[in-house]
Amino acid sequence: MPTWIWLIACTGATAPSDAPRGTPENPTPPEPIEHWELVGRVTPGSSVWPDAPPFEGGKAMIARCRERRPCAAERWRSESGATLDLTLVERTIFFEDGRPPWPARWMSITGTLRACLGDPLTIPPTDDPQSIRTLTTQGDNAQWTLYFSGKNTCGLEGQVRLDAHKDSVDLHPTLCEGKRWREGGRECVKRRLKAAREGGSVTAK
């Protein structure tokens, strides 16, 4: 065999790779999940419902609302100790750290669900004194979660999850008298709302 053919055969050989084609050898680990708790809140008016305490700088933040409503300044703290200050002005959320605003409108909340939730970012959501709202972030993704105890006019239990960036509402964990929203829960809520309008009482079945 000529020497040049032998050299090409040797230098052109490659060791087989165990990694599938197109798969990086060192994949980027996923962003950590951050859980946030509401630790401060300032609004133009007062509320009869339990709320987070006011925080320094909150009054200056709500000045940007002027006459626009709803309006609220909120301070959130993560499990790692980081803080996040934001201002809800009508249907937009603005951040003090300069990150892009978030929308605060979910057009898919209509009909029966709208009658229960009203503005889902109020404190508390619905007339449930034990209801709370939390925030979860992972990289650029964010989700509001509303928790319900069942002690409200609609009888909502469980959770309603709202995508913080787009009109996406997850009702899978939403219950009424133990029934999932799409498995009798909606009808349960309608019955309770009707009884409330008529001034009657609702008995769980």
C-alpha cells in the first residue's frame, strides 16, 4: 500500500462517540425555581381585609398611578432573601429594577370565573379571608398562584394558576366542593352564586 494512502486511513479515522448526534456533551442545567412571598403592600385606600404591611418607598411608587385604578405597590421576598418591588398600574405591572413590565390582564377569565375572581391580583382574591397569592419564577418564566380555602361565596378551593407573561389560566387544581372545575366544579360555583344572589344558603352535597 502506498504510504500516502496509509497516512490518510490513519489520520481520517475517528473514535466512535457514545453521545447521540445533536446532543451537547455538557447540557446547561435548568434555571433554579424561586418561590416568592408578599411581605409589603401599599395602596391609595384602605382595606377591611388582612393585607401585607406597608413598606418604605411604597407611597412614592403608587404616585405614578395618579387616578388610574387598580393601583398597588408590592414588595416580594424570595426564599433566598432577594427582594422584588413592583407597582400595579391598571393592567400593567412595572418593576423598580427596570426589568420589562408584565401584563396584568387575563381575558380568558370570563363568565362564572370572572364573577368569582373579579380582579385576580386583589388582596385577597374573592372574599376569602384565608386566600393568598404567591409568585414563582424560573429564569424568564413566572407564575402567579391563587390559593383558596373554600370559605368564600363561590366555594372555591385549591388553586388558580396564572401565567405572568401571557393570557394562560390553569384551572386543573381548582375545586368546588371537591369537584374539579371541568368535572362539575363550574356548575357547583354557579349554584352557589345563584343562591348568594337570592339571599339563600348553600348546602354542600
